[in-house]
Amino acid sequence: MHYSAIANSPGMWLACAIVVLVIITQAFIFMKKAYTAGLQMGISRETMFKGMRAGLISSIGPSFAIAVTLLSLIMPLGSPFSWLRLSVIGSVPYELMAAKTAAQIYGVELGGVGYDINTLALAVWTATIAAGGWLIPSSILIPKYEMLRVKIVQGREELLPLLSVAALIAAFSSFSLPYIIKGGPSTVAAITGGVVMLLLLFLSTKVKWLREWALGLAMLAGMLAALPFI
């Protein structure tokens, strides 16, 4: 039996759909709790709906990029498992690395000659188990972060927002710096996206709706700018 018959079987679709349904349920619960907490804090419904709309619009750019790269996973791993993995993690480079590692253990190319059901099974388990390397520790340590954050500011509550912003800047810098110094299309995309983002944020002081679309438009501009260099 060809590996694709198993990878795209009804049983695989059912198993993956159960996990994706759990993820959708979690997202709904988080949104409901955030909405309720917002009302308790005195935030107006209009303001919260604006925030939801901004979040929805901002997700278009990253979602578009994931949807395009999803095609590179479907061939070796099948549609349902690729759908599941990117619903949980959303990192195509990680999934490809895990699958390629599994294929190399069997001495074959990912999706190439000799890639069979056994290789598919190893690739699926490798991607799933290896993801626990950050999912399990983060689920255990996250409740401790708030205590650490409060301890760092030592009672100076006005520093908490500054600490949060500094942490976000550090995180995004860590993600973007490797692409900026990599050279080629990656550098072009990163720099173009950054410049367009700054420009759109400046223009949004006068054109309010641009703030909601800034992230998606900046990502799209970065991708388009990088195309001639690929």
C-alpha cells in the first residue's frame, strides 16, 4: 500500500479533526473569558469588538504565509496531518525538519523513492513527540512567569507595562534578526516589511483603519519584495 493512502485516509482525517476541534474550542473559551474580563474591567463592547477585528485582520498575513507553505507538507505527510500540525504549532520549517530527520534515519529522501508507510509513521511521531520539547515546559512554567514579572519590578507597578513591552521587543527581535542577517530574499523581506510597517503606523495617525491592516500589509509587502530575489 502506498503511504499516501494511509496519510490521506478517512481514519487519519477523523483523528486529526478531533485535535483541531479541541484547539477551536480552546480558542472560543479564551475569547469568551477575555470578553467577560474586559466587561468587568470597564472596557466598552465597542472597544473590544474593535480589538477583535484588529486581531482578525492582523492574522490574515501570517495565515496566508502558512497556507502557501502548507503545500510543501501535504505531499510527504498528507493533508490531514499537515492541517493538524500547522493548527497546533504553525511552523512549517520545524515540521519539515522533523519529517526530513525521520526520512534520513531510513536513508531515503522525504517523499522520494523508498519513502513508505514506515517512514511516514516515523515522521508523524517525530514531529509530534519533538514538539513536546517546548509545549510541556511552557505549560508548566507559564503560571510562574507572572510571579517572576512582579518580583522583577519589586512593587513598582508602573514598570509592569514597560517590562511587558521590552519582553515583546526582545522576542520579535530574536525571531527577525536571523532573517535580517541571512542575506538574499530573507533580508529583503525582513527589511521591506519593517520599513512598510513603520510607514503604515505613521500614516495610521491620520488614517485610522491602517492600524488594523498594518501587519498584514507589511508582511505582504515583504513577501512581494523578496520574490525577484528567489
